[in-house]
Amino acid sequence: MEKDVIRSFAVKKLILSLALVVTLMTVSESVAVEFRSFTKDREGRIEINRNGTKHENASELIRYDHITTLEKKFPEGRVSFSGSRDTTLAFREYELPVRVCLTDEAYPDFSGLRIVRGAYFSGKAVELGRNVAVINQDLAERLFMSLDAVGNEITLFNETYVIVGLYEPSKTILSLLGSDGIETVYVPFTSYMAYTDITLDTVAIDDPGFAGTGFRQGMMAEILKEDLGVTAAAYRIIDYDRSETMVSQWLALFQFLVALWTLVLLLRSAAKILGELKGFVRDGLREDYLIGFLKKRFMALLSFAGKLLGLTGLSVILVIFAKPRVFIPAQYLPNDNIFDIGFYWGKIKEAIQASNAMAGYVPTPMEHCFHASVSLGFVLFLLLIPAFISLASALRLLKALAYPARRFLRLFLLSSAMASAVLLLLWASGLFHLAVDAKSLALLGLFCLVYVLKKREPQPCSG
């Protein structure tokens, strides 16, 4: 009776643990995919973003007339810029506080903005300073009770603007983590009457020549100082080199740990086979000479060799397949001694001081997406570890209870169905655009298969 209770507990633990691991792996991959789909050409991207309100002197800051200099500095790349103003949007008797993003025609390529109706304003509209606007589709429904809003007029800065497009507001978990709840309207920078007198909040540069080069932040700071004559300390320079690797590395590290555990199981199986082979050869040579032994036991020896070669080949493939890509920026590694505790403590203090100095700082859309992706990936990694350990302990307990191998398939199917149901609910909520990582599922499946098929440890006899 007690054995049945323990077996029931182990079965439930296996189903829940496996479902949780699959769900967390899928969510982790979905977060990485959302970052990768945010915008193209991340490796050549540099962003220059205003450091809060510490520097108020306009002569120290980037202005509209500096953009031409930057475009000449990066002839093979693209430059986009933006600033913001809080104002009131008016339509008939309706008034709503909004944030107006004054920007250029390239902004959607740099921010991940997705147009669903009409079109984003053109370079000609920016050149001529036309009063056109792009609003989100939810706001369009509130104002006009319809998505058929293109061509309608709204009032911004006490001037009339014509709506030329609607964008889709992102409602995923990454967007919600950085949302301040304020409606954003996009208009040409030059449509603002006093645009020559205001400073830019953000400049984004995408140059293929940047990809793979070092010291990009220092080079950009030098350009700000020497070519534009502005104060580099007034801006935060964000480098997206190897950003995709940094976002994906937590899931890659978990894959490596699963592969490592599986490799240990395979090596233990190989060690047992070698022990059996040693005993088989010793007993055989006691009964016969070597030639006779080889003739009589050739097929058995071939079976041993096949098992060992199969385990060795699978182990090698596992190591190559699961090799993680990990990237730590050079500024976070000591030059001489990697175990220099003082260096790491100094970096922690610098991060705290920098955080305190960044009061009022507003990250760019891509910067927010990057940091939120890395942070969320780390949290998911921390959740995956105990879930995977729970799965392994459930497998071990069921094997100790001599649970039939053929019944494991039913448990795996039930667990997969449970994970699928949870993932469908997450997808339906709009929090995640689900993406399945075949590599993670393959490694997890191999781990479960190896654990189920490995021979049960002999139990000591009682009494």
C-alpha cells in the first residue's frame, strides 16, 4: 500500500515537473525570438540616448542640424533620430494627454513599430515638415469608434494633424514591463514649429561596418566630442554587439547542463558495459583458449563493441551539439586574474552608482527590450534548474520502484498535453509570441529516454 502511494506521488511529480520544464523552455525561447524579431541588423547598431535631465544646456546636446554631420560620418549606414514632447491630443470635445515622438521616416526600422493601417510618414513629409501623425489602433477605436481612422484630423500643439497610419501597440510581457501607460503619437520632427530650438533624445546608427569592431562606445563618444562638439557625458551610448548571444545564453546554458547530466548517465552506462565485458572475457578465458573463446563468443563480443561505440558516438555528438555560446563583455572581465574579487566588487559599486546617477533616464525601445529579455531569461533559468532537478528525482524514484518502461510514454504524453494547454493560454493572452526550440526539446527528450532505458540499480536485500 505504501509503495502504491509513493508511486502515485512520483507519477504526479514527473508529469508536473516535465510540463513545467517544457513550458519554461518554450517561454525562454519565445523571449529570445521576440528580441530577435524586434529589429534587423542588431550587430551593427549603436544608440545614443539622453542621460536624464542632468545636462540642460542646449549647446551641450545633439540638435537636428547635427544629423547631417552624422550621416556624412556613416555614409554606408543609416541614422535615425527622435525627441519627445508631452502635450494634449484633442478631437472634438475629447482631450487626452499623450507623448508625441518627434522623429524621422526610418524610426519603424529601429524601434520595431508595426504599421497595420495606412502608412508611416515618408522622408518627403519630414523634409517639408508636414503635419501628419501615426497613432495606435486602440486609440483610433477610442476616438473614432473604428479602425477606419486614416485621413481624420486631430489637434496637437494647437495645430491640426492628419492621421496617415495606425500602428499595433505591443502587448507582450516585454512591452508591458517597460510601459508607462502613456499613449504615444508619432509625427515628423520638422512638423514641430520650434524644431530647430529643441534637442534630440535619441540617435540610432546602423552601420554594417560597425559589426564585429571593438571599442565602439569609445569611438562614438569621440565622434560626439570632436565632430559634433557636444558633451558625451550627457548621453548613454548603447552597444548591441553580440546582443543576440547575450539574450539567448541563459537557455543555452540550461541546454548545456541537461546535456552534461545526460552525458554522465551515458558514461555510467558505458562503465557498466565495460565491467560486464571484463567479467565476460575473464570467465570465457577460464574455460577456453583465446582463439577458441573468440570463435565461440564473437557475436557477443560484437554486441558489447556495438554498445560501447554507440554510447561513445552519442556522447561526442551530445558534447558538440550542446556547446553553449556565452558572451561576457570585455569590460566585465579582469585583465590578469579571473578570480579577482576586488575587481568584481568594484564593478558592482560602479553599477550601483551609475543606477543612482540615471534617475529620470528613459531607455530606448530596443534598449528596454534587450535588458528585459536578458533579465527575464535569467529568471527563467533560475526557475528551470529546480524544475529539472525535480524531474530527474521523479524519474529516479520511478526507476527505483521498477515502474514499467512502456508506461513512461503515457506519462510523457500527458505532461506534453498539460504543457501545450498552458502555452496555448499564454499565447491567447498575447503575452508571448510562442516559439518552440527544437534543440531544447531534443536534449530533454534524450535525457528522459536515457534515464528510462538505463538499467535499474540493484536494490540491497533486507533481512
